[in-house]
Amino acid sequence: MRSSTKKVSRRVGRPRAYDPDAAVGRMTEVFREVGFARASLDEIAQATGMNRPSLYAAFGDKKAMYFRAIDHFSAEMRARVERALADDDLGRSLAGFFAAALELYRAGGDTPPSCLVLCTAPAEAADDADIRARLGQTLAEIDGVFVGRLQRARAAGTLRPDADPEQLGLLLAATLHSVALRARAGQPQAQIDALVAGAVALVLGPRA
Amino acid sequence: MRSSTKKVSRRVGRPRAYDPDAAVGRMTEVFREVGFARASLDEIAQATGMNRPSLYAAFGDKKAMYFRAIDHFSAEMRARVERALADDDLGRSLAGFFAAALELYRAGGDTPPSCLVLCTAPAEAADDADIRARLGQTLAEIDGVFVGRLQRARAAGTLRPDADPEQLGLLLAATLHSVALRARAGQPQAQIDALVAGAVALVLGPRA
DNA sequence: CTTTTTTTGTACTGCTTCGCATAAAATTCT
DNA sequence: AGAATTTTATGCGAAGCAGTACAAAAAAAG
């Protein structure tokens, strides 16, 4: 399909006036700010610079757009915490994880939009089985990340001997859920940092 | 105003066809199930058996109804956990608190509607300063309840000496936030119970 | 240049929504 | 019995909504 000429080979037809990745990013910000029910197609069209028929052609219906935004946000979250998770120092790893998450939660507005999934999906979840399942997957993924990180620390001998990776992993996940809600409510950074510091300290245990 | 006759004295005018308390309860269930943006006045009218002008006359506009529902739900929550909080045994007190909260979160539907505030207010919070403030108040109240309970345990000498009431109180609050989201996502009871048991065990510390 | 294909741009459709207007109904008071 | 008051019942108005129809525009291919 791609030719060797200096111009990129194109299929016939009028060229697109939008960049799909940029459009998804902007759509994500709308959903993150106002949630699924409140977000209108006009609003998304305006944010992306696309007309509504183009939105439907590119992404499907409104719910498909919402799921696309969730995928985008989740990938962004994974990318941001990846480096922290790879840190061998457990305390630094966990603190880095939460710092990276908070950075993402605070990016994008005067009031922190926080987490797209944890702050907007629950409102839809009781009534929409698809969204409820997607929320469940995100919760399970977060559990898995923390429990997995602590099990790695156990295998490397860097987790204190009396600590249970499952128990502490769930508590770290709960901490992230709480951080998301607090950020959305506009709690001051220092207050959220205190919660995070307390949770990490508990995992590490008393200083030897 | 109340006469001594066997009939209750009434002001002039057609009698109300609804019971305000029952109506608030039903309105609360609608908002809890579908959230603020998704709840329509028709739906609330149907659930309460009232016509829309009666709704407006009795409760004000849609947002005032939502806040009324939040007040109602919060009062219900306080009533349900009151007894557990008064228990002098700290472990039993905390376990009882979460059991009572979960009972309320699971009451009312096939899929657990969970917490009205923690599951529906965040979706509106970034865009509506009033709802954001109300969410912040609820988060602060939950913090205060747990920190206060642990400070009481400290004063009574029933909290282990190396425990910090503030730190652990925030973690218990985070646990409640997490419980609400998990219940809303339909997580199995056993999974949520594991999180709660782990948090309570951490607060109590190792068994002597 | 014409044909084909894809995308854009505008308008439309068939609802739904919130809040209000107003007449009728139901009560008490005189 | 009539007047005053409160509530109910029905319908309205203006705006908004998600999804679609279709003509025009913009490109490649022959």
C-alpha cells in the first residue's frame, strides 16, 4: 500500500481533516470532565473539531466513544506508572506510583479531573452492565498491579517478613481509589499526600 | 394548630396525596441507581407517585432534590453505623461499621446501588461546584468519623501504642471509599470482606 | 476529463428534558 | 352556599439530545 515515492500514498477519497489520536485525547478530556451521561455529542464534536457524522464514522456510537476514552486514559495511566513500578526500592516504587498517578489526575483543568474510570463510571454502573463490567476490570487491574508488585518484593526479599502481599496490595488499591475521589473533590495536595505517605509507611513497616 | 378533637386539624386546601418522607426515600433510590444527570423528573415522578409540579412545590428544582436525597442517604448511613461506633471493642466496632455500611450499600436492588454520594457525586463534581463541595464534606465527615473513633480508642487505652490515629483513620476512610466502588462494580461479598478484614487487622496490629 | 471513493458539512428526525401555566379538584372557613 | 386556599392533573414551550440522510467537497485512479 505504501509507495516508494516521496509522497505518502493515499487511498482515494477526501483526506481526513482530523488526527484520530488527537481526537481521542480531546474526547477523553470531555468525558473525564463531565462524565458519560452529561457529555453531549455537540460538546465532543466541538472539542475534537469534528462533525457528528465524522465522530460516528470514526468511533461508533456514544458508548463506544466512552470506551475508547477509557482505553486511552488507562493506557496513559499505565505508561505513567510503569517506571515507578520497575523501581527495585519498594518505598520509592510505591511513592513514585502515587506521585505519577496524582500528576495525571491533576492534569487537564483548574479543578482536578482525576480518574476517568473511578470518578465517572460508577454513576453509570448500576444501570449499564457493560460499564459496570469495565469498572470491575479496572478495579481488578489495580488490585493486580499492587498485589503483583508486593509479591515481587516478597520474592526479592525486600518485603518485611510479616507482611501479607494480598492484604497490603488491596489496601494500596483502596488508597488509590480514595486518592482519585479526593482529587476530584478538590482536596488539597498536602491532605492527599498524607494519606499516601501513611499507606506507604504501613507497607514498609517500622524503620529498622 | 393541633386540636384536641379526634380528627387532625388541617389548613384549608386540597389534602396532599403523598407522604413527604416516603417520597424522599423513593427519590433517593432513583438518584442512587442512575445518578444525577441520568435521573429524569419523569422517573422521579413515577417513583414517588407525584406529578412534576408537586415535586417542584415540595422539593424545589432537580438539584435541590438531589441534595435532599444526599441528606436522606447520609442520615440513613449515620443511623446504621451509630451502634457500631459506640462499641467499646475496637475490632468489633470497626468490623460492625463496615458490615452496617455494606448492608446499606447492598440494599435496594439486584445490583448493589452502593453509596449515593461516593458513586454518583464524583461524576458531577468537576463541573458543578456545589456538588463538588458536598462531596468534599462527605469525604471530610468520613475522615472525621474514623479518626475520631481511633482517638477515642487512644484515650481509652485500647489502641496499640505505636498506632497513629490520623494515619490509620485516613486508611479506614480509604477502605470505605474502596468498598463503595467495589460494591457498585458488583464485586463478590467475599472479596470486599477480605479488604475490610485486612484493614481492620492492620489497625488492631499483631495479636498479643 | 470522468469515475469512484471517502470525508465533510448541513440539516433533519423523532424523541426527551426541565420548568412552568392553568384549570379543576378537594378541603376549611365564614 | 360561596369564598379562599392548597394541591392535583394535564398540557405546554423552549431547548437539548443521539443518531441519520444526503449533497457537496476532495482526493486517487484510469
